[in-house]
Amino acid sequence: MEGTASRKVPDGKLVSVRVAYDERITDCAVRGDFFLEPPDALVDLERAVEGLPADASVDRIAQAIAAVDATLVGFGTTDLARAVRAAVDGND
């Protein structure tokens, strides 16, 4: 299955996620109007989500994202985790 979701964070940044999943998240693509340091950490964020159980909680997804060595600018780990959870749940 596949799902998408977008989340506007409090300071106005947009985080969009597309995920493919079965029992686990098999593919994750993250887009939006935010910044990362280093910029190439986007691939690492996506990989951190891939492999998680499709029914992982927002907290579990946020923990996996937080383990990536990156500075998220304009959004936080929970914002991204909520977007992933919404994409799997079909709650865009």
C-alpha cells in the first residue's frame, strides 16, 4: 500500500511524506520547504523511517528520526513522525 500526507508546522513550514508499506514501511520520500544540516541528511531521514513497523507509534518514529545526525530547520522530529503516521493511516 501507499500513502501520502502533508503537515504544516507552527512556523509555517510544510513537510510532505509519501510512504509505501505492508507490515513495515518499505519506502519513504520526504519533501517540503524546510532545511537540513547537512543537506544530504534527507536520505538518512528517509532510511531511518524505512523498515519500521507500519503500526509504529509517533514516538517510535520520532526516536528513529532523532537518531539521524542532522539538524532539522523549520520542523522537528515529531512533525515528520506525525506526517509519516498520517500517511500510513490515510489521514492527509
